[in-house]
Amino acid sequence: MSAVSLAGAVRSGERSARSIVEEHLAAVADGEGQIHAFNLVTADAALERADRVDAVVAQGGDPGPLAGVPVALKDNMCTRGVPTTCGSRILDGWRPPYDATVVERLDAAGAVIIGKTNMDEFAMGSSTENSAFGPTLNPCDTTRVPGGSSGGSAAAVAAGFTPLSLGSDTGGSIRQPAALCGVVGVKPTYGAVSRYGLVAFASSLDQIGPFARNVADAALLLEAVAGHDPLDSTSIPASAPDLLGVLDRGVEGLRVGVIEEISGSGPTGLEGFAPDVQSRLAEAAEALAAAGAVVEKASVPSTVFGLSAYYVIAPAEASSNLARFDGVRFGLRVDADNTVEMNAATRTAGFGDEVKRRIMLGTYALSAGYYDAYYGKSQKVRTLIVEDFARAYQSFDLLLSPTAPTTAFPIGEKVDDPMLMYLNDVCTIPSNLAGHPAMSVPFGVGDDGLPVGVQVLAPANGEPSMFRAAAVLEAAAGGSAGVAP
Amino acid sequence: MEPDAGTSTPGRISRDDVAYVARLARLNLTDSELDGFTGQLADVLDHAADIEALDLDGVAPTSHPLPLSNVFRADVPTVGPADEADHRLFCDEVLAAAPAAEESRFRVPPVLGEAP
């Protein structure tokens, strides 16, 4: 059952929130042992919360648009009094003293938080293998990765543990796992969803967004959490966009460009795109054309440099953001004779290899003598990408690409080769650098029977038309996705 | 950093560079970790070399996707979340989550020289 129907059933008194939550907790109890989507399942709190939702309905009130709907949170969103680990040992035992704004918005919308999902440590990774608590497995094939870094949130939705979850996307960490697990994943416009209470990775790129098994559910969740928040100085001062209201408007007359450089189809573009992924992309483009869109090839030349710029900019910001984990104020402390040695002993024991790599990379890129060569140049490449997108959006309303170059890859295949792992993000990174929205929609399967995701990109605040195209793609692909009922 | 300071096209990152950066970042690395990380960081920086060839003269840097300006709250005095009692509770909660606290402060090992 979709989140839209579940909320409708609770609001009308047809179903109790408790029965819905119990049903999903039973699914978790049944399947979590095979998947490891969660770092923590908050069953008791969820049932109590469901009863409060039911009490509101019993008194004739309206609990809100997400009434009684289970939602799982990536474990980098602060929940007051509830452990928040970021997939890291360094936050061992830490319980945040406040709720993230998205948690408060979910509460106000009547949602029921059922747990915290597994993730690559501090959201650094594309496979969820970098979690300190062990990997999450892909519900479509448990020998494969679910993608990352929000792999737990994607897997929880794909496995039917929850109809909705939230992830964070710094370079593709919502869209890529959504594609690999066969669900819908949305990175909204930078600033559309408050980041207050999201543990920062790369602040100029991070954005919270929804996972769902269908486009309407993703719209429902995004509407509930988006909108201005004075507690986040990068929050766009506007209310949440109306998405559910425009979903059925189709794409008649919309101009859609297929980005040559990041779909393996242009002469100057990137390589490494699987032929089956390219075929699904071509079929998706045809589906949009059949629905009345004007579909043409588009060129956004500097997107090919996105990966290089990103793997300087994101580590640079991370090296600064993660300086706060020093054993003084929260989580792990490894004692030593003086504070500097305590800081180092704590960080050495608390961080995993990928986090150490990125901190060192960022520290190097920001250091005197290298700043201009790496960080300065990357920031200029970022400008080129912004300008190239702006040019493309003079001719097009939306752009299209694969979400990831391949379907889900085997666990262990890329974890020892960071550069190979980073190449997963070539299609998703440009939207983060530009601050634009983009979403992954499941569109058929590859030769291996695993899900393929198509990415719809839009200019800043272009979510309404992006969702319209996503709905058309979903219908053409044969309805809603996921392996769960 | 000391080596090659001021050059615009840096050479390949060395084992010494990585050791230096690790020290700056307060990370202790074993010899074998140092070897492994040096190769991996060099791979990533080699990939970044593809932007070396770009003519970026006159291109303004973008540090942020939004045209940001400072955001100010109303200039009214506030004490913590709501009032003084709430503020104390909040501080207690924060300190309770710290590895060590004493007299409403975070406690750390000696910072300079011997402990008093």
C-alpha cells in the first residue's frame, strides 16, 4: 500500500496507525536479518507515537498529511535522546540534545519514525560498505550493494520495511542507491529542505530528500519536510512547492534534453556506461516523447569535470566540518596524556579508512601551496558547470541521464579502490555542484535483472516539472517500483 | 605546506606529504597505512589533474550554489531555548553527552605542559 493511501486510510479512520506500524515492524522483524537496513529500530517509540496519532483521529482531529505513515531516517539526522551515529564509531553513545527540523516537520505531519538507517560513515561512500556497523545488502539481490551513502534508507523502502525514508545527498547519496535498489529517490534544490540537525559532510552540497516506492509518495514526503526554516541560514525563504497537485499534468510541450556527456552517447563524454543502462535511458526518452515532450540531445560539456571538482571540494569541506570530532564534546574519547594526543588517538580509533582518506585529501587540497591548484580551480570548474547548465536550460525545461553507470555491483568489488568507487557518482555530482534538483526513477531492469534508474534533472526550484516527468516515466515503466508488495 | 610552496602545478603527493597532512588532521597512521593512503590519495589527485588543462583565467570561483547573504535574527535578548531553567537543562543534557565534564564545563587532559 502506498504512503498516500495509508495516510488517507488513517485520516478517514479506516485504519489505525498502530496496525500500520505493527505491520511494518513485523516486516522488519522478518527481513532485517538479511538486509541490515537499520542501525536502530525504535519500535516502542513508534507504537506509542502511532497510538497518539490514533487518539487524534478518535477525537475528530486531523493528524496531518502523513498520518500514521512509517518513515525511516538516515542515521545522520539528529533525533533528541535517540542515538545518532552517522555510521561511525566516533559518535559512540551520543544522544543528540535536539531534533533536526525534518524530524519536527515529520512529527507535525503525523508521521511515525520507526528507526535510523545504516549509511556509509559520515555519508562518504557509494555502497554503504563504509559503515562501522557492517554493510547493508540490496533487497533485490543480497550479494549486491544497495548503493550509498543512504543505502539503508533505500534498502528499507525497497524491502517494504517502510513506505518512506529520508536520506541525504551530497554527490548522489540519495539518487544512486535509489537507482540500485529500484525505488524513487529525490535530491531537492539546495536549500529546499532544512539541514538544521543534519550532521554536516560538505555544507555547500548536502541536501536532505525522500525515498519512496512511487513518485506520488516521494512528492507527499517532500511537501511535508520542505519549506523555509530560520534555523538553517541556507534555507530558501519560500514555502514547500505543490507537487501532488501537478503530478498528473503530463509532459506535453516540455523540452527535455538527454545529456550526452554523462550518458555515454557523446563524442567528448565520459565512458563506462553499461549498454543495458543506456538502452533503458533511450527507452525512457522515447516514453517522454510519446507523452508529448520534445526530446533532443543536450550538451553540458563541463559535467565531465564534475567528479574531479567534487572530490576536491567535498573533502575540503569535510576536513573542516569533521574537525569537531575531537573527543571533547561528544561520543568517543580515547584518553592520552595531553589534549592534542587525545584528539589524535580519538580520531584515529573513531574514524574508518574512507573518512580518514577524505579528511587528508581535503586538508591537503586546502593547504598553502596547493589551495589554488586544487580548491581554487575546482571552485572555478563549479562555475563552469553552473554556467553550462544555465545555457542548457535556455533550450530545455528538463534534462535526462542515467542515475548510475551500471546496475548494483557485487559487495566487495570496489571497496578497496576508492577511485573506482567514486566513478559511480559521475551522473549525480553535477546537480549537487549546481545546487539543482534531480531525482532517480526506476525504469526497467538491466541484463542481470537488477533495477535501472533514470535521472531527471531540473533547474533550481524546478521540482514541479521534474515530478511531472517522473510520473510519466513511472507510468511508462509499468507503475510503482520496489521488490516489496 | 612547506614543500613546493607557491607552485601552481604540484607534483605527485608523496609519503611525507601524507604524513604531514595526517599530523595536521590529528590522525595517527601506521607505516603500512601511510603506504596505502599515499597511493590512494595520489590516484584521486591524478584524476583531478584533468582540470589542469582547462583555461580558467577570468572564471570567478563558486563557493556556494545560492546567492547567500547573511541571515540575522531579530535583535532581542534570548537565554537558551526558552528561559533560564530550560537553558540550564539543555546545558546539562549537552554536558551529559560529553566524554568528561566537570563543574558545567567540558573536561580535557592538560593542554600545555604538566597538569597543575
